[in-house]
Amino acid sequence: MRNTPHGWIRVAACNNCSHKGPLPVDRLIRKHGELAIVEVVLVGLKCSNCSGYGASALMLKLCEPGCPKQR
């Protein structure tokens, strides 16, 4: 999970309200270690929007220059 492919970003989506934000991979690795199970770590994430706990990890492709904006 540490290495994100070029042209992609990792985000966390709140399981409660679907709010999306950057997934703090480096901070999570420092706190839980390299071998932590991702699903267990995501349960402890707190949403900055609704203050709920629990998230899902997503990878989103960035739009390249010149491509039509995604809706």
C-alpha cells in the first residue's frame, strides 16, 4: 500500500457518510507498522466530516492534462 502507481491517488471513503479524503498512508504505517492488516487500520480512521469511525480505501486515477473532466 506504500507505493501508489503514477497517475493514481489513494483516498479513504467514510463508511458512514461517504466523505472522501486523502489516505494518510505514511502516518498509518508509522503508527501501526508495515505488517498491519489494512482493514483493521481503516476501522480506526475518524471522518473529518461526520466524526464517524471506519473507512474503505480507494485508488482513483488522476485526470491527465487534456482529458475531459469526469463528472
